[in-house]
Amino acid sequence: MTTELEQQLVDQLRRAAETTAPGSLKPLIEEARRRGSRIRARRLGLQIISGCGVAAAVAGLVVVGLHMNSVEHHGPTPADPASPLPTSAHPAPGGPACSAGNLTITAIGPESMMTEESAVLYRVSNHGKRTCVLHGRPAATFFDRTGRQVQLRLANTSPFMSAEAASGLGEPIRLGQGTSVFLLIAKNSCVLKEATRIDHVTLELPNHGGILTAPTTFQQRRFFSCASNSDPGQQYAISAFSPSRDFLPTGR
Amino acid sequence: MDLRGDADEDFEELVTARWEAWSKLAMLLCGNRADAEDCVQSLLTALYARWPRVRKVEHLDAYARKMLTNLAISGRRRRAMGVTKTALAARGAPVIGSEREIEERLELWQRVRALPPRQRAVIVLRYYEDLSVDQTAAALGCSSGTVKSQTADALRKLGKAMAAEPGAGPQTARSPKGTVNHDHGA
């Protein structure tokens, strides 16, 4: 049943909309072309940088593999793309690596930097008694609320995350008692149909530091997996740990 | 990094066809002309930046509406698109005197403008765009339950404000009790 108030709403919204007197369309389109082209160029640049990084990593793996074969050892098992490894598997420089038992993780904000991308910003705090070191980024695995794993694709670029952060690289961070670092998980929105609501994420810390579990929702910002695996919305990016909460590329 | 030939023409064709509707929706979502222009410009920029992919989307209008709604709610997204009110100031949104008077006479619309952005978006999508609860939830990226509760809250506020307003129309002087809790479902 439609009430009088609702009818009045419909009527007044229509009349208010009719008062809009749009200006000229041409300058809007020209402006969109100018700004849109700049964004496309920047994104392409990031993809090239990322591509070079991947090529270098592949070349490195090939060299390591050849070396391992020559001394009759088994080579490393290729990483399962659905279960990415944390970056920085080397011993943390500058002190003991942080372990999950000494860390707490809290979602502190929805970061909606882009129409097609939503993100959750996390604060990771050291409540242990010792200073420890975090380096690189954790490996994320996503789950729905029944605890079933949800497969997403890790992308090493994000138009609205700096190239260094999105690639998972970063300087080692010494985390004193009671101090915090930040982490950003950004996911593209589904272009077509959303499928499963993602409930939480487990984060495997670098240097065998254990696993942190965190929610993937903040207020009304939520992640969904997409109905089609080829949907660009299946991609997510996860930053390296950062002392700053500002992950946007310089100049944005 | 301009788009080539067909793609660019497709973009211009879509924008020409939908621009007026988007401008009206943006005006309602944002509550004022300056922000509405800001939103439409950001929408066009975002569409252009992703056009090779976006043009293949089946329900492009729903997709654009979702983008526009999100842009209207979040000022940061507009800034991410490099569009600011300052940048738009030079273009100058035309405000026609008689239009302003008409706007001022629409008391309920003035109340809608005063709602928080998400509640205003829910009201506009439900009552102007005539979307179902589920469609509204999809456009806002939230659950159907949230849409229902936001609608109920907004209607309650509007009803209360209109009832308290001296000189409000007789139809709004009474309590909208019973109007706020029913399901606006599809």
C-alpha cells in the first residue's frame, strides 16, 4: 500500500528533478576524455611495471630451479595462484619477526577510493612486550560466513594503491610495543552478478608468523565474490604493511 | 590513451542518450547542483577510463546508476576522479531564479535534502527511480534489510519533520504511522 507521504515523495522528487537545467554536454565529454585518458595511461603504466616484476620473478625462479636441478634437489612447488604466499619469506631484518599471537587486527574504515573498487583498511597493533618486525604483506584467504573458502584472484596492481604497496613490497617496519601499522585490502566490484558475500579473511603473516583473522566488512561496505570467475571483480589487491594509512599513489 | 573510433563513438552516444537522466538523478542524490555536476563529471570520467570493459556490460544503465549512487555518497571517490567543486566552479552551474523558487516550495524535497547521504540515496532510488528493495540494495552494495531499515528511518524522519512544520500541507500534518514499517519489497 502506498501512503500519502510516499505519494507526495514521488511527486516532489519528480518536480525537484525537473528543476535541473543541465549545462552544455560537450565540455563534460571533453573533460571526461581528458581525465579518463590520464587514468588509463597511469593504469597501463602500473600494469607494465607489474608485468616487468612478474617477468623478473619468473626469470629468478627459472634460475633457482635450474640450480636446484643441477645439485639433484627437488625444485620448489609452484605457488597455487588461489593461495598466494606471503611476500618476504626471508628472515626479517632488524629484529624478530612479528607473530600473530602478539598482534591484533582491527578493521578501522571502509576506503572507497573508486566507484568500482571497495576496500577495507586495517590497523595491526603489537600488544606483545617486545619490538618485532613486519616486512612485506600477508597472504589472504577469504571465507564466506559458513567457513567455506571463497576463491578470488590476487592482482599485484590496484589503480588506487601505490605500485610498491600493491606489489606487496615495502620496507621492514619495526613495530614497538603498543604501536601500529596499516594494511589495505581492495577488491574490484563485480561487473556482472555478485555471488557470495565474503565474511572474513585469514592473513598468513610473512616469516611463518602465524595467521590473523579479520572481518571483511566495515559498516555497510562488503566484499562479494562474483558469479563468473572471469569477472574482473574477482580480483583483489592487498598492500604491504605500511606505517601510513594513506595508500593512494602520490599525486592522487 | 584516447579511445579509438567505434569505442569513442559508443561512449559519446551513450552519454548523449543518458546524460539528462543521470543529471536529474544526480541532482536528487546530491541535493544540490554543484555536487550533482561534480558527480556526473566523475561518472563520465570513470566510464571513459574503463570503457573498453564497461561497454560490454549487459545492464549498463544499472551499472552506471550504481556508480553514480556511490559517487554521490562518497566525496572521496569524486576526488579520486580528480573532479572537485573548484574545478567545476569555472564552468558555473546555471541556477535559474524561477527554478530556485520552485525548489523552495517543495517542502518535502527540502527535508529529503537534509537526510544523511545514504538515507537520501535510498529514498531517491526507491521513490524516484522506482527500484525494488533488492535493486536498491544492489545499487548501494548493502543488504535488503539495510535498505528496509533505512527507508523506514527516513520516512519516519520525514513524517515527523513535516508534521512539526507549521504550514505544511494537510496531508503531511498527520503522523505517517503505519507507513514506515511496511515492506517496500519487490
